[in-house]
Amino acid sequence: MKQNIHDVLIVGGGLVGASLACALEGRGLDVVLVESEPARPPMIADTDARSLGLAAASLNALAALGVWRHLANLPAPIRRIHVSRRGDFGTVLLRADEYGREAFGGVVAAPALGAALQARLRELRGLHHRVGAKLVALRESDDRREAEIAHGDAVEAIAARLVIGADGTQSAVRQAVGIDASTHDYAQHLFAGSVRATRPADGQAWERFTDSGPVALLPRAGGDYGCICTVATADAARVAALDGGGFIAELQTRFGWRAGRFVAVGRRSAHPLRQLVAQRIVAPRVVLMGNAAQTLHPVGAQGFNLGLRDALTLAELLREVRGGDIGQAGVLDEYARRRAEDRAQTLRFSDGLARLTSNPAMPLRLLRSVGLGALASSSGLRARFAGGAMGFRGRVPDLARDETVVLENER
Ligand SMILES: Cc1cc2nc3c(=O)[nH]c(=O)nc-3n(C[C@H](O)[C@H](O)[C@H](O)COP(=O)(O)OP(=O)(O)OC[C@H]3O[C@@H](n4cnc5c(N)ncnc54)[C@H](O)[C@@H]3O)c2cc1C
């Protein structure tokens, strides 16, 4: 019997895989999306207390992809970013209006973004969407990849011209094609949640570095903040055991009083922090993207923003391949070429910030003070930092360029 060969098999229906499926709509491609979780993937389930900082470029893209209209609350704008370090004097205030922008980006609750993407997936015509379907094997043959997908005890064979590994840090696709990855354990845990302060959120994000890692507040719709509090792994069990009052006291000590007094805290989720960088992002008929290609320290709020640009770039490139084989080596090499600059710069930025800002050694302290001072005084450096925060790094995908977005309280 003749086997049906699909154009694209996306493995992983997290934020990045789901975004890619949306971006491929209307391209005349036959797409299969497989997700191993039977219900909503864990990174975006209701137990996830994270608030995601989305760059302006990502907001543009999510609007263009039709995800936007499924958000119950529009993202809260980030108009200013205040950067400081506990124990150092210098502070930096970046203002979007200095760059002719309304906002650097916006903030959305991770489960809300996950739900909006799932709602958009249900609208896509022609998408073969399998949940509770796990990739267990992937073989190479001349003109296709052959995947084995397990649904409980049953195994389905799926063939595709191109397979996308959007299956997260432990990527089965990456392992199946033998791409090595370097890893680094930051020996930190991050607690994410929401807090209310006596100074309500008004469009300002705060990033504060301390010896045991960054603490940050992101403005949320309605005046609360999304908060992150990083602690050394050795201290994580103690912080996890704190009740609401104990967590507020911890956060107040670490963050200080710039946002006033913290008065209430919501549900929290805990996340161990590791970096993973795949040595290559393509293999014959395979592309890696999102956390499968690079898992970043969340300090600069870059991971999903970068993964979304991976997805947009591939969708844009596949649109250019008219009638040819979308899995051919030339297409994959071009994908790797287009992603190289953004990927390298974003990795350098996130890792550099994570390591530099949480190391108490004296030479690094001096370097940090000099760095904050340079950021405060150099408009060129601030502009580069602001460009990165807005997601305009390297070659910007077309879908990320349109400025069609409306943020919370502009409705
Ligand atoms: C604490 C924290 C805060 C963050 N804050 C921000 C932020 O503010 N801004 C930002 O841009 N980024 C942020 N990030 C990063 C962001 O969460 C990730 O970059 C993003 O979730 C990566 O999405 P992904 O789809 O690539 O991977 P994942 O979310 O890991 O999704 C992978 C999916 O693949 C599925 N899967 C795995 N194996 C298989 C298989 N064999 N077969 C089928 N399916 C499989 C999994 O079930 C999962 O659903 C943060 C991360 C953390 C930890």
C-alpha cells in the first residue's frame, strides 16, 4: 500500500510548536502536529503561575497569527524598564517613548497564552492535530522521515518531508538525529507568581539583580505584578515551604521598596534553571526550534520570544519554496543561516546577564557597576538593549514587523 507522505510533522505542541502550526496555515502545506500530553501541555497549564514578557515583535506576530483575539485580557504594556542591582548605586531607566514606541512589549499570563493558542489551533483548517501522541522513533530515508508515534499502546507510522523538533529541552527529535547539546546548570530555582503592592503596576517593569539571582516585577492588567524571585537551589526547599506572608517577606527583602509594600501574593510555581544549547539546529529533513534548540535562563524574558522568531522564520522560508522539496538540504541550510545571528546574540545576552549579575566575586562586581554605568550613560548601548527587549534582533521576520497590536487600556 502506498504510504501518505505529509509535508510537515511538528513534534511538540507547546508555545513554539503551536505557534508554528498557526504560522504555516494557508501555505498549502499538509501539516501534522503531535503533542504527547493528553490535555494542555504542562508549561502552559493552569498550574503555571508565570507571567510572560512578550517583546513588541512577538505581539505583532501573535496578532498577525490570529492568536490575539482569543486572549481574554489583552497584554499589559511594558512602557518602562527599571534596572538596578542590590548593593550597587547605579540604576537605569529605559523608556519606550525614547525610541518612538508605545511599549517595549506586553505581559500575559502563561496559561492564558496557552489557552489562546489552543483555541487558534482548533480553528486551523486541514491541521492534523494529535494529542496524547508521543514520538518514539524517527528514521531517515531518501525523500522523507518516518516517525513512530505512540498513542498509549498503539503505534502509528507518520511520514513527512520535514520534521520539526519543537519538543522542548529533552527533545526526542534532537536525540533521534544525534545532535549533541551543551548544558549548564545555573544552580538556581525561580519562583514565579503574582503580587499586589501599594504602588500599583503602571506600565513599569523592574529588574533587580542580587547575589543569588534576579528578582523582577512585570506589570499585569488590573494593577498587580507578575513576579519572579530566583534563589540558589540549595535554598529552594526553604522558599517552596514558605506561606504567603513568608514569601512576601522574602520578596520584600530581595526586591526592596521601590514598588511600595507587597500586600498579597497569588499561587506560585517553581522552575529549576538550566541552559541547553544544541550544537546544530538542522539535520537531514529535521529542524530544531524553541527549547529543543536552545533553553535559556529566563532573566531577559527571551526564550519564547526567540522560539517564536524561529517558527516565523521557518514559515517565511517555506513560503518561498514554491513547488520544490521543502525538506531539501538547501532549505535547511538557509534556515540555519537566517537564525544564526539572532540566536547567538540572544544566547549571549541571556547567559551573560544570568552569570554576570548573580556572581558576588569582587572583579565581577566592579564590571557590573561599570556595565550599569555604561548602560545609563551610553545612548547607543541603551538603544541596542531596547532593540533586544523589543525583539528586533538580526533579520526580523515579516510577520513580526506589522504594528497592528492594541494593548490593555488602549481599547
Ligand atoms: C520561569 C520561566 C519564565 C519564563 N519567562 C519567559 C518570558 O517572560 N518570556 C519569554 O519569551 N520566555 C520565557 N520563558 C521561556 C519560555 O517558557 C520557553 O522558551 C517556551 O515555553 C519554550 O516553548 P517550547 O514550545 O519550545 O517548549 P516546551 O514548552 O517545553 O514544549 C515542548 C512540548 O513538546 C511536548 N513533547 C515533548 N516530548 C514529546 C514527544 N516525544 N512527542 C510529542 N510531544 C512531545 C511537551 O509535552 C511540550 O508540550 C520562561 C521560562 C521559564 C522557565
